Amino acid sequence: MPPSRLQSAILDPRPLILEFISTANLAVFDDTIFNDLAVRLFRYQFRHNAVYRRFCLQASPAVTEPQTWREIPAVTTSAFKYVPLACFPPEHAVAEFHTSGTTMQHSGKHYFQDLMFYRSALLRSFRAYCLPDREKMRMLFLGPTAGHFPHSSLGYMFSAVRDEFGAEGSAAFFTSEKLMLLDFFGALDSAMQKQEPVFILGTAFNLLQCVDELQAHGQRMTLPAGSRILDTGGYKGRTREAPRAEFQKLLCENFGITKEFLLNEYGMTELSSQFYESQLPGLPLQDERDNIKFMPPWVRVLAVNPENLQPLPAGKIGMLRIFDLANIDSVLAIQTEDLGRAWQDRIELLGRASGAELRGCSLLTESIV
């Protein structure tokens, strides 16, 4: 191999990371492999992401050559609001996802040079934790899709899984103008008459709107066997909220499914990978505890002390710091304001840190409905 090509292969870890995301055993968390790829990716991002490089030199000058993934400097999610964290000119982005918070004029922006890594990570995890027992399902969406919300990462996710796993009759019932509940209930009636299982995917806020509508008319549904519901976006809004246990109870009672078929996705605009709470049979990982969310092997999480941001032992409560190899052209280490516990292959999400700004996909929904 000519020296220039050899140097390129050493400096650019993207092919190795894409192969890892595409082929890794989702039940195996090899820290040696992850560590090697994470350190390679840090060096690549330090070299090509000028904003991140300045941050590292100012905030962590002693850690410009980390030996382990745990030492890689993390940027806060709020940083995406103020500076372009990209390894390429942002004007060349093929996609630009915006955060949804209460201060929309300061929305964070995540730029993507391509979506190969995002899509590969998304589809592998979704298949494993949401559809381990089926190739395709009729999907009914109560959340953003790419056509109506081009800058929503959740909109991209919903459109991608619909294209890949959606059976005939899959449809979206949420636009930038309204939530189309009558059409949604009509689709459910059709599926129930045919005894065709459905997969409902939506934000927590929109699902609560459905429950409210059913209760207002004194109605309950019994979805066909194998049906399931995935919620995302959190449980708090400024005008409507429900604790997790109550929310799950409402879904089970009003849609006639068992808790086993209630799924939850945790993700954020600043990441390219997702976490799933699922108790379906045949998963790569198993855990019967509530609020446990599984991660893919190209992700690691540390809980850190909220006061000094120092890492805590596994299982201790702290603010979650996420290391995502699929964040290939931005920053792989992200410091969130979410509280939780972290282990090697899963997390327990406990809520937002005190005083953290409320934001999330459910607030995007609420601002429209």
C-alpha cells in the first residue's frame, strides 16, 4: 500500500467502525475492541473538528492523548446550541438535526456528512430489541416523520424503520399541523377486524392524547395478539405529564396489551445510537427490572458526579456521559444532563438533573398539538 493510503487507513477509523457497527454481536461487549476504536476516533475528531480540538486544549490539556475511552473529553449537550461540532464544513452536511427544547431560538444542531453510520446503528438496534420475533409489521406512527420534520432526528428514525420494517398499511398520523386521531383509530379498527398485529410508535405526549380521546368517549381497544407500542420523548410536558408506571398502566388498559409489549426508546439529537427498554422474547440482552435500557456494543456509558463530573463506580447514581462510536463526524463523548445508573451494557434512566432545561421530542409535539 502506498504511504499516503497507509496513513489514510491509520488516521481514518470510519471503515473499521462501520464494519463493527454492521457486524458486532449485540450481546458481546468487548472493551478491548471498543477502546481501540474509541481512541482512534478521538484522534480523528481531534484532528478534523477544530471546535472540539480547541475545547480539549482549553478544558483538558493533559488528555489530548487518552489511553482509554474513559479519558476522552466529553462536550455537554448544550454545546451543540452554540458552536458547530463537525469534522467537516457544516454547509456540506447531508442532514442537520435540531434539538427540541423550550428555548427554540437556541436549538442545538447536529451535522451529518453522511447517514450510513446513523442508519446502520439505528436499524441493527431496532431490529434486535423491537422486532426480534417478526420481519415486518404494520406500523402506525404518532410522532414526527422526515417528510414533515426534516430536522428531527426522531423523524428520521421513524421514517427509516418504516421504510425497512413497515408492512403494507403502515402510515403516519402526525404532521406539522395536527395529530390525526380519527384516521389513526380508523386504522386500528381495520387492523382489529383483520386480526392483524400493529406496531404503534409515538411520543409519550401523543400517546397520552390518544388515551385521553378514548377515555373521553368511554372506549377501550383490544389490539390483536403480537401488537406492541413504542414510546419515546419522555413523560413530561408543560401541560400534560404522567409518571412511567401510570403511563404504562394507561396504555395496557386502553389498548388491551400486556406490559411485555410496551417498549421505550431513549435517544437524543446529539447522539447517533439509541437505547431500548424491552422485555420481548429473544433479545440479545435480558433484564426484568423496570426502567432498564439496553445499549449496543458500539456505545459505553459512565455515570459522573454532578458536582465535579468525575466518573462514579458502576451502578452509582450520576449524570450520564455517553460514548457513541456512531457519532463519527461530530464528537463521540457527550455529557448529558440526565440522571441514571450505568453498567457495561445497560443503563437505568432516572430523570433530568435538577435545574436542567426541559427539552425533548415530547415538547416538540406539545408545541404543535
